[in-house]
Amino acid sequence: MILPWLILIPFIGGLLCWQGERFGHVLPRWIALITMGLLLGLGLWLWASGDFTLAPAPGGEPRWAHEFVIDWIPRLGITIHLAMDGLSVLMVVLTGLLGVLSVLCSWNEIQNRVGFFHLNLMWILGGVVGVFLAVDLFLFFFFWEMMLVPMYFLIALWGHSGSDGRTRITAATKFFIFTQASGLIMLVSILALVFVHFNQTGVLTFNYADLLKTELAPGTEYLLMLGFFVAFAVKFPVVPVHSWLPDAHAQAPTAGSVDLAGILLKTAAYGLLRFALPLFPNASAEFAPIAQWLGVFAIIYGALLSFAQTDIKRLVAYSSVSHMGFVLIAIYSGSQIALQGAVVQMVAHGLSAAALFILCGQLYERVHTRDLRQMGGIWARMPWLPAISLFFAAAALGLPGTGNFVGEFLILIGSFPGAPWIVVLAATGLVLGSVYALAMIHRAYFGPVQQDAPLPGLKARELAMVLGLAALLILLGVYPQPVLDTSAASMHGVQQWMAGALDQLASGR
Amino acid sequence: MEHHAVEFTLQHLIALLPLLVTSLTAIVVMLAIAAKRNHALTFILSVVGLNLALLSLIPALEVAPLEVTPLLLIDTFACYYMALVLAASLACVTLIHAYLGGESGKGYPGNREELYLLVLLSAAGGLVLVSAQHLAGLFIGLELLSVPTYGMIAYAFFNKRSLEAGIKYMVLSAAGSAFLLFGMALLYAESGNLAFADIGASLARESSQLVQIGIGMMLIGLAFKLSLVPFHLWTPDVYEGAPAPVAAFLATASKVAVFAVLLRLYQISPAMSGGWLSELLTLIAIASILFGNLLALLQNNLKRLLGYSSIAHFGYLLVALVASKGLAVEAVGVYLATYVLTSLGAFGVITLMSTPYSGRDADALYEYRGLFWRRPYLTAVLTVMMLSLAGIPLTAGFIGKFYVIAAGVEAQLWWLLGAMVLGSAIGVFYYLRVMVTLFMREPNMHRHDAPFDWGQRAGGIMLLVVALLAFFLGVYPQPLLELVQQAGLVALAQ
């Protein structure tokens, strides 16, 4: 019974925030903070209490650490079916953590329509948790599309207008259209899968466990897999369809960027791991080289473009494209080590990207620009923030001792046997990563001083947020074992699906 | 075919009760107007009559399916669409009352009462149409539905646009009817029958050139009423010119009734389905989806925007019609219900914004800037409606769209689905544009809600109910789905 509460708490909390505005601007913030704290607490409790050796695997019914089923639309065989395994619990905890942080980082930034802002924020997070828990494909799609609306409002109403005429509304609309259109393609795929299953068994159902047993002709399987892949690729983002991301990130308020980079991108990786691969293993195996090359391309392209940006938030946004490229390579590698690396990378990137966006927000509150050309010399003008930025830049470039290093290292070492050339090229991304990360630090904090006036330092709240993230990132870097243990069974299942299909493909050649 | 002896029993009367009550209401309203003009009284009489007609569906359902004269077949399908038509008319009447204004001399300057009469007559036409199983019934219903709308559209006749729209609609509608009649004549010439099922049966064997032309012409006539591309040219002008509650009626009750009869014709007459006809419908659907959505992008007038968007929505509905198997009939039922709900909400907001009548409707998009700070509840309603039109989860529109896509996938209509995905992506753009306009903050804007009188309040409450229903059906659609599932078509054995 605990799983639906993970979703309901943010939704109810959001409504309370909205109405809480009647009693002043502070109340909604506290309600939101408590809501997210509750979500994080519940997530941690589930993590501590669950048996995460249970996870779906090929053959037999999927087993879950926690499960919840109730009828919803019997006419179409749709149930409210929530389930949790190691992968989802990690994502839910990450969502709770970043939820707390996004409330905290908006404490001063958002001054108007506070209640409505927190309503949207809470509903995004509720939708994301729903995506991570749903194992009914209709329900999954429902949450997948639902979280777009509050995100749209967040960017359109509280965002910043960017440089050279890019308005926040254009950015928000672009984000919405990209994800909505690709989502509909996935819906068509979902329905096609359901009807294939219906024609085979006579049972109309959207249940993950049942649909796993569908037998698909190779051509159909490939097409359906592509339908899923397109939707996930847009959110991932894979390079040809990434163009919404820099705009949305740059124009969103800090909390929006934190959520986008920290968890919304992860829903795509999660979707591939949970749905696209297990449902269509053979087609995925066939598609794997293409996906991995797309990943390599994203790594290099993202890094190069990141280097060329003058807007600090766009720079961080493009670096996300680069980092998620590693995850894409790992997902399609079919190697247990790489898949576990992908999970670590997802968590680490969630933490480090969130921290970088929070730092960008804090910097913006002080210097009122995101243009790197107008910064410079800030190191001398304020304590703490530049040094912490340096730490997270180093984390982003994959410095040993941080979670990002563990993730990228595992991904590269795990994928190498299967695809050596891809790994060799992907590794250049680490070099390029150092280039843009250090360039960002150099342009913003070193160099000639533009103004002499000292800037106000970080408040305790701001300092606590970023230092907490830094501590977690180091913890993940030196002792990633808890994360690896939790995700082991889930990733083992995915690996079996993928490896079986890859073997079949190899023997067929 | 055996000849039906016309014998009327109590059963037949019960089956016809909704139609009889509606017609009786129209007569009572007419007499009341003749005796003494009273806006409030006319309104109350119309509302009571329509509610009674809705209630009389319950006994009618118990005797269904029943053939009442060869012209009409009262089955669950007919009852479901009757309920939709009646509910939509009821909502429009409520809006009209708010729109025309109170007794105090404010608001609409001309005679107010006849508008109710026209709505009731038109609703009666809709009831005939949805239960028609015979070309004669179809034509009578269609004309009874359309002719009063000429007057309704031009009701604000001292406004040039309204008058122009009325005349435009009358001329084009008459042309559409002429096509329809000619098509029927050709069909009759070839098959010697006018009942849907018999036409299908006698034409299933051989299908001559003449029949195909006849069917094509009928399709043109119906496509005109449904404003499908390329017969859509009247739609934006008429939607813009018509008083807002009348536009609501046109978008909902009128279109629902025509689509229901088209569905029945298509399903029952095998000659209608198959071959080049479904290819033609596919083309019309794709064109409607793409043109409707693309042209809506350019609009700065909310009524025109909704007009173009309705073209696109009926394009989506054609997907289900072409699918014609499996979930298709249900998909149409669900989609029409959600569409009616959403259109009523959207036009309702425009109506209340333009209330009481003051020469022109508030339909320019800029008039809605920052509406959130002036009228938060109306804004909430319009936001839900825009999301529902765009088909976003948590709203009824999502369920409708989901059903139509499911029907399309089941019938493997990939081209149509492609157009639908593309059209939805385009559609999102202008729906979002409207939505975000509502929340744009203007400088020196104060937070207050416009005061409203009782008439507005009834409309406002109705709109809130509509919005809540749209939300509720988006979260828990099962009741609607069960209802629609039972409202399947029954082909009575002859």
C-alpha cells in the first residue's frame, strides 16, 4: 500500500501548496519542503526495507520488491499496477532528493505566484515518480505525458528570457511539442503491441508482465522498438532530436533545470531499461550498434557544443547531452558491468548536473547574467561558490573520487569487449569533458576582473545544498557498493534479455 | 422486403418519448411567447422541457431496440446520441440565458425568446437524425436540424458579421443539402430502396458507377455539415460571426447528430464501406487533420481558432470511422462525448466573457491576456479545455484520443495515424499559446473577479461542472466507457 502514496504525496502536497498561498508566501515553501522530505524519507525507508534481489528477468513472472495492483479501466484491461525493484528505488530516492533541493533552491528565486509554482513543481515530481513505478503501459504513458504540462508552466511562467530573442515561451513550447509528438509515436507502439498480444491470446491487457510474453515477428518487433526508442531518444536526448534541451534548460528557472537534468532525462534511460529492452530484446540487439554510435556521436557533439557556449546554463545543458551518451552506450552493450555503470552514472549525473544548475542559479542571483563573456574574475570577489563550482566541474569531467568517475569507468570497461572502437571513441569524451568543464571555470571565475565590488557570499541554506551534494558525490565515488548492490538484480535481468538476444544474433550471422 | 404495417402501440410512443417531449416543449414555448413575452419564463420552460426529454430516455431505453415506422430505429445507439444532443442543447440554453442578459434592459436589445425556440427545434431535428435508419428520416432530421440554425447564427442580425455568417451558412448549407438529395436520388434509382440496411443489401451484389457517384454526393453533403476539408470554408467565418452560445451549439449538438447518422449509414450499408470510399475518406481525414491544425496556427481570434480546431477534430473522428471494425464504434462514442464536453467548456468561457451581450463577442486572443488575475475560475475552465482539446492526460480529451488511436492501430491505418500524430503535435502549439496567454501578467493588473449576476452564475456553475467532468473522465473514464460499450449499433433483422 505504500507505493501509491509515493505518487499521491506530491500531488496532494502540490494542491496544499496552491491553497497555502492564501496564508502568505512562506507557507507553500514549507509545505513543499515537507512533502518532498516525506517522499525522500519514504523512498529511503523502502530502500532499507526491500529485498532488491527480486527483479524482473527473462522467463517466468517478473518478481518485484514491492508491488501494488488495483483495477482502473477494466474495459481495456488497464490496471493501476505499480512495482518497485532496485532500479526504481534508486530513481525514486534520487527524485526525492532533487525534489528537496529544487524546493530549497527556489526559496529566494521565486517571488511571485509561489503557490502555483510549487503546485507545478510537486506535480512534475509526482509524475516522474509515477513513471518510475508504473508497470502498466497505459499508466506509464499517462504519467509520461502528464508531467509535461507542469514542466511547461514552470518554464513558460517562471523562466528567464534568454539571449538573442529566445523567449521562455518558445523554449517551453518546443520542449512540449518534441516530447508530446514523440510520446504519441510511443503510444501507437504500445497499442500495436497490445493488439498483437490480444490477437495471440484474446486478452486485452496493458500489463507489463503479460506483454513480455508476446511473440513478435522480427519486422514488427523492430518497428515497435523504434516507436519506443523515438520517445525515449527525445527525452534522453540523443543527438538529432536534442534541440529542445539547451533552450529548455537555459530558459527554465533553477528548479526546472535541476528537475530536467537531474531526473527527467533519467526517465528516458529508465524507460529503455525497463520497457524497450525487455519487451523487444531481439530488435534491440539488432539496433544496438546504431544506438551505440548515436551515443558516441552525442558524447562528442555535446562536448564540442558545450565548449562553444557563452551562456553558462546552455554549457551545462550540452554537457548533459554528452554525459547521457555514455549511458546510452552502456544500455545497449549487453554487459552487466556496463549496465551497472549506467545506473551509477545516472545517479552521479543527476547529482552533479543538479549541483551545477543550482550553482548557476546562485551565480545568477548575484551577478544577474548567465553570459560567460560578462563574468570573469569572480574567484576574487566572493568566497565558497567558485571553489565549489570547481569541484563539481571536476566531477563532471570524471575525476576519480567522484561518482561520475565510477560510472564512466564501469561503462567503458564493461562495453569494451563488445564494442572496442565505440569505447575508444567514447573515451575521447572524457578529454573533451575536461576541456569544457575547465573552460567554464576559467571563463567565469578566473581571468580579468570585470568589476571590483565584492559579491554577497552564500547563505547557510545555499551552502548546505551544494556541500551536501558534494558529500554524496564523493561517497558515491569512493563507496558505490550500496548502489551497485541495489541495482544488481535489475541489471542482471536486463543483461540476460540483451545477452540472449545478442547471442542469437551472433549465431544467426 | 416485407411491408411494414404502420401500427402504433404504447411501446412506440414510449420509444419516441424524447422526441415527443422536445417537440412539445417547442410548441409550449411558442405558445408562451405568443401569449406573453417573458425571458425568464421561456428559459425555464425550455430547461424543464429538455430535462424531461433527458429523463424520458430512461423509459425509452427499456423498450429499445424498437423500430418506430420504417424511418426511425430507437436503439441504445440512438439513445446514447440523443442524450449527448439533449445535454449539449441544455448547456447551450443555459449559456444563451446568460448571454442574452437579464430583464433590466442590459444585454441583447432585440427579442430574446425566439432563440430558445430555434434551439429546441434544432435539437428535435438532432434527435430524429441520430435515430434515422432511412434516407427520408435522414433528410428530414438534417433539415430540421439545419434550418433553425440559419436563424440562430444570424440572431444578432444588427451585427454585420452575424448576419453575414447566417446568410453564408444558409447558402452553403442549402447547396450541401442539394448534393445530399441528388445522391439519395441516384441511390434510389439504382437500388429501389431508401432504408439503410436494404440499400446495403441490394447494392452489395453489384455496385455500378451511378451508385458510386450517388454515395460520393451524399458524402459531400454530410462532409459539408461536418466541415471536413475541402468543404470547410464556411466554418471559421460562421463560428466567428455566430453568437458564442450558438457557435457552441453548432460545434456540439449539430455535429454530433450528423456524425452519428454518418456512422450508422457507414456501418449498416455495406455499400458505403470498402473500396474507393474508404480511400476517399482517408484522404479527407488526412487533409482535415493537417489543414485544420495548420490554419489554426495563424489565428488570433479564439472562435476562429476553435473553428479550425474542430475541422481537425472531425478529421480524427474519421480515423475511427474508416477503421470501422473492433473498437471503432466505441471510439466514436467516447470521442464525441469528450469533444462535446470540451467544446461546450471552451465556447462557454467565450460566452461568459462576452456576457451580457454588448454588440460583439470577446473573442480576440488579446482580450484573454492575464485572464487568470481577473477571472481565475474561468481561466481554470479554459485551461482544462485547452489541455483536453490537445489530448493531454488527466483530461477527458486524452481518453478520446487514446480510443481513436487504439481503433486506428487495431485496423492498422498507419497513414492516418501518422497524420494524427503530426496533427496533434501542431495542435499542441496553438492550444498552448491560448493557455499561456491566460497566465501572462500584464503590468498594472489587479487581481479581481468580475461581478456577476444570477444568469451568469448558472452558466458559471455549469462550466465548472463541465470542467470537473472533463477532469473526472480523464482520471476515471470507466463509467463512460461502459455506457458507450452498451450503446453499440444494433442491426435489426428485417
